[in-house]
Amino acid sequence: MPRRQGYALLIALVAGTAALAAAVAFAGSLLFTGDRATAAAATAPQGVAHSPAAPAHSSGHWLATWAASPVAGVADPAQAADQSGRVIRNVVHTSIGGTEARVTLSNLFGTRPLLIDRVTVNTRPVTFRGASSVTVAAGGQTVSDAVAVPVDADADLVVTLRTPTADGPVTTHPNSHQTSYTEDAGGTFSTTRWRYLTAVDVRGGDARATGTLVAFGDSLTAGSGSTTDANTRWPDALADRLHGRYAVVNEGIGGNRLLRDGTGPRALDRFERDVLGVSGAKTVVIALGINDIQALPRETDPGRITGALRTLTERAHARGLKVIGATLMPYGGSAVWTAGGEQVRRQVNAEIRAGGIFDEVLDFDRSLRDPAQPRQLRAPYDSGDHLHLNDAGYTRLASLLDVDTLTGDRPKADAL
């Protein structure tokens, strides 16, 4: 299948054929590392006899090829009355490839235990401690066994789940800019929400891929304004530039803030899970703060914003991660712009540029603002709302990172 060509046609053909998942036999081995090991052990199914699992025959470390930040559970609009027997086909886009995969399932915002009785990755069966089903506790997450499945870099991957009794709030990631599908007795429905799935890790791929970069941000990282199913968010464009040399995952949430809960928990609270808990994380790009300025209630103290950014950097350094930070982009002309907010934005950017907050700075502001109207985005990069970017704008953001320095192919001192 050509790169960037999705699985939409495949899903349309197999949707409504739940027997496909029922026909497969399940096998696998349990492999956990880091924070995910603790989460998986706490949410493993109880009282189930497990068959011995064969050891995985693979080398290398687990790296996250894809991830999405979980957002507070909501009543699922696609099937509010009855979710029994529901099949969820999450379509995700990889950054690097491998010969084995494992998935992380989350019930973080659920109010009752979540039973998932069938899971496949590109139709390959997935197990949990050798069992074909798993119960994820309310507020918990679990990591699957390793499954031998070829995973290509820069390709769409389908992770299919069945939730036979799930009738509570759904832990989800909205506004994914990717088409996924749900299926039940009433038919097949398209959706732009990922449900329950929060990570896909791989190993056994390109030996040059030694780490994961986590893009940690808001809607400008999540890709608002980008073309659905084109995979043109800036982390996608960065992964294209890296050609499998480094994994890239997108932990952006539209509407997310540093200091207050909004859409998703505030960044200060989700950083441990969504950055430090990512498999193979070595570098984080932090691009947050504009929603603290423009969304109600507005933050008027630039020192509180820069203080929060310093805190995130300190926590990343304590775990050995390199921190790259971005200046806040202009939003003049948007419905939420205010003169007071503009002043706060400029003060935050001045402190970021002065150094002392991040290891390196990406000047998103200077690169995308209109030289004639510096409080506004350049027209060729503006999605039309004067706040978010179009595909060209996100490509421009991705171009600002020095990929050779990132991957170690060129020492930092030699970087341009």
C-alpha cells in the first residue's frame, strides 16, 4: 500500500463483519517497561487462567510510534443508548516501523470497569497476559502483550477493539483529524474520535531509531485547521523529515492549558503520563500557553505562564529528557484577540527568547507572523480563523527543527 494511503477502503469493506475478529486465535507474551508496567499490572484481568506465553523473539527497545492524550469521558454521541457488542476501529498514523507492536488501552475517565474482549492490530490478535480479553479498572490503563505484526513507518494502522458491555463514559481523544469507525447492530459510523486507545509502541524496526520525540501542546500541535486524513499536523511533517530515524508522537489536545483544566487535564497534571510515560521518550517539544492567555478566565500574569513552563522543563530534566520550547504564535484578527492578551503573549515570548526556560527555542512566532502586521499570522499559513494554521503552516513549523542535531547525526555545535 502506498505511503500515506489510509485504511478507509479496507475498513469500509470489512465493517459489519465482526466474525473476522471472532475467528482468530489469540497468543502473545507480556512485556512491560517503565510506568506502563505499573499501570498494566494494576489493571490485568483477575481470576483468569492464562496459557503460557511464548517469549518474543525481537531485539531493541520499545519506542512509541503513535500516541494520543486521553480526554475526559463523555456520553458517546454515536451510541448513547446501547454500546453492547460494539466494535471500534481506531485508525492511527505511525511515525516509525517495527516487527512487533503493543498497545495501551485507557479507561482513565471511565466510572466503571471496562471490559474489552477482542483486540487486533491490522487483524492480528492481541492478548493481555495471554488472555484474549482484559478488564481495565475505572481510572486505569493497561498495556498489551507483544504481538508479532509488521508495522510500516508513515502508514495507517488499524487497532480494532470490541467492548461488549461498555455503557459508561468513554475515554476519548476528540478532533483527531483522522477518520475512524464504530460498528454495531445499527450499522457503521465514521468518527474523528479515537476511543480507549492511547499508544502504539513498536520494536524491531530501523536500528537508527533510538528515541521518541513527544510533541506536547494544544490545538496547534493537535493539528486544528489541517486536512483530515492527510496527516499534515506538524508532528507528522516532522516525522516525514526524520525518515524513521526518530519516533514522533503527538500529545496535543485542542483547548489545553498550562494552568487550568479545560479540554483535558491541565498540562502540569498530564505531563507525567503524556510525556514522561511515553515509551522511549528522549526529547519533548513544549508548545503551550496561548490558551491560558486567550481563553476565559484569561491569565494576565506572564510570570505564571513562564513559571509553569520552567516547572515542566525541570521535571523533564529530572528524567533525562531534552526540552525544546516554542514561542507563542500571534492570533491578531481572531475572535478571541485582546490588546491585554497580546501584551502578555509578547512578554512570555521575550522571556522564552532570553533563555533559561528551555534547552533550545523554536521561534514559532517570528517564523509565522506577518512582518507587516506582527500580531497576525502570515496569510499563506492561516487556516482562516487567524488562530490556527493550514497544512502549509504546519509544514513550516516542522521545518524549524534541525533533524540532524536531533538524531545525533550532527553535533549541536555544528548546527546552523
